[in-house]
Amino acid sequence: MKEIICSAPGRMALVGNPFDIYGGMTISMTLKDLRSIVHVKKAEEQIIHSDIFRPGNQRTSQRRQLELATIETLDLQHHKFEYYDGSNMPYESALARSTAVVVAMIRAFSKLFGRGVVDNYELAEQAWATERKLGVCGGQERYAIAFDYEELSQEESIHLLADIKAGKKKLSTRPGKLFFMDFKGREDHYFNGHNYAKIEELPLPEVNFAIAFQPEGARLNSFSVHQKLREKYVSGGKELIDGLRDRSNTIVKKAYENFVNGFDVNILGECMKDSLKIRMAMQDLLLADELKGQPLCEETLKMIAVAEELNLIGYNQPGSKSLCFIYAKEEDIKAFVDKGYQVIKVCNS
């Protein structure tokens, strides 16, 4: 084998995030048609080209650091290859496009250079360990993306790669897989070779979701947010965060039972909104001094206000900088678009 193309899906956190960072439970859904892709081929020199981070954006200093960290994790820093990565997920949509690249990269390099990382648990842990070198992050998106191991055909991969290189982005997707995850015992993140997270695939609900996001100029990226919170956690805020995590776990358990014992969209909606309230409470309680009365992300609050005005069944942050919500009619989508947001639809049809 001289070259390979691998891709991996994005993800949308529904309930429980970001308490996977603190040993909590979460429920997340992968996004079948929103994908990041890598193309690797053996060459006479090492060439790395990444379209994941834009020049001049918040994480410009991390341009290529993600790729280099992954390559070092696999001990391939002295190998010769030509590498490209990109994504059809819109920038700043907070759907884990960079994590999807890491998962796809580990799969591709493992196949091309015989690294043997084929177990989904090992893949999730390697992706998590790699990204922790760059900032604070939880395990839910690494586990969900790693366990959605559906591979595209060669023809589909080539077509996707061409579209991504041409700069095409997608504003609609089918749902991928839905997962319940439990990170109990991983509060310190340290992996001892045995303490994998628990993960269980759940039945997909017959629900139409959408994701609203601000296409440019989000105030903080997720690493920046979680760095501040993690510093608080290890320097005196542990008891407070653990209490909030336990409240969050109660909500996640309720949502879990709803998925496995007869689905009610209203219960899911309540769980999504309650999960968001706890997330916002944690930020308000722990970051009030740093923010000095300013919202962590003003656009997030504006999106929540739109959702409240529409009286939507349920909504939550799928990551930082965006809002996912359950919608029943096109007018709900239009309300966000009229406010200047882009919207991605997640539906079966």
C-alpha cells in the first residue's frame, strides 16, 4: 500500500457536555455527511498540508501542531510521506472537525505504516491523548467519532476529497450514530491502560435537529474556555464542579432511559435545556471574575434568546460557539438565518 484516504464524521453533543472533562456522562450523535478527511501517500520527503485551521484565525499558532502531535504519538516523525487534511464542516461550527481529522489520521497512518491501531477504544484514547497535548478537552467526541467506524468506499472517498479540496462545505447531513458515554474515573484524564470509558450505542430518534452557528468571529475557542475551567477545577473548584457534574449525570440518565424505553421528544428537549443551564451555571460561577460581567460568548446567548423566543422543544450547545436544537418547521430555521446565523440541518430526509 502506497497511499490511503480516510475520513471520520463530526459530532453533535446533545446532553451532558462538557462534564466528560470531569468524569461525567454524555450523549452525543455523529454526523454522517459532515466529515474530515486525510490523504496520505509515501513520498521522498515529508510534506504536510492542512486546511483544518485558517491563517489569521484564533488557532493559527496551532497550524500543523495537531498533525505533528499525532505523527509523534505514532512515532512517525522521521518517516517520509505527503499528507493533506481538510473538512466539509463549516469553520467555527464547533462540530469537532479537528478531532475527526485526528481519528482519520490515526486510522490512515496505522494502515499505511502498519501501526496496528484497529481497536476503537485504543483509537479513542490515542486521539484524546494527542489533543490533550494541545489543550484541555474531554473524551466524548473522541470516543463517539472513533466508534462510528463506517468507512466510505474508495469512490466516495475520492469524490469527498475532491469536494473538500475545492472548498465545498455542507449545510445538511444525515444523523450518524448515537452514543451514551460514561467517563467515571477519568476526572484526571490519566489513562492507565485499562480505565477506558464506557460507551453504548443507542437507537436514533425520529427527530429533526439543526445547528446554528456564527460563521466568523467567535470570541473564544473551546480549548480556551476549558483551560480556564480546568485551572479552577484543580485549584479549588473541584467540589463545585463535581456537584454540577452529578446534577448533569441525573439529566443524562433521564435522557438515556428515554432513548431505550420508549422515546418522547419532549423529554429529550427538557434534558437538552437542563443540560445547557448547568453548563452556563458552571461558567458563571467559576469565570465571573475573569469575565467581569461580560458573557463568555455573546453570540451563544443571542442564539439561546432566539430559541427561547421560538419556544423550541429543546436546545443545547453541541460544542462551544454554536447551538443545536430540535425543530418542527422551516420557520424555526428561518428565524436563525434572519438573525445572521448559518444553519446546518440534521435530518433523515
